Amino acid sequence: MIRGLTVLVTDDEPMIVTMLAEMLRSAGHPVIEAVGAQEAVRVLQKRHVDAIVTDRDLLGVTGLLAAVKRPVPERRAAVVFLSSYADRENPAPNVLQKPFQMKELQRKVADALAGRCG
């Protein structure tokens, strides 16, 4: 598992943000919390993050994804989407279907970071 890389967690629900952040902190990641896509974009304008965990249906997620696309590919953040509508039979590599266990989230973030980091 890749530890110590910064993860931005964003959702519209503050309680969900806090819960996800604690799950990732327990895996050794520094976590930045943002409630809503606008706050997440503000964070990305000021700080580099290695990964983003966000609800796929977050209002404003398109703007958030645009902010992720950095001009230098190695500085781009890996993105993990959380979704209630993911296809369990044919899962996308960066989508985690709700509900999920803490270890599943940690593994999905680690896989995304490993893919981004080579």
C-alpha cells in the first residue's frame, strides 16, 4: 500500500466527508476534507493532492475534474469515484460501489495511486 500521499475527500454531506477521511487516515494518508465540489476546486487551486475521492454524482464534479487535469501529467491526481449505481459485474477500475467496507476504499485508493505513480 502506498502511504503518505495526500488524498482530497469531497462530498456534499459533511458527515460522509469526515467518515471517508478517517478511513483513509487510518491507512496512513494525509487527508484534506472539502464539503462540495466548489470547496474542492478551491483546495486544488492552492495545493497539490495525489488522489481525490468523490461521489460520482456530486453537484459540480465536472468542474472538479477540470481542475484535476494539470498540464504536467505526473502531477495529475488519481480519482476514485463513489457510486450507488456502479456495475458490480463489470466494475470500472476507478469506481467503488456503495455501500463498501473501509478496506475496499483503502484498496481502491491504493490501486489508483499505484496506477498514477507507475
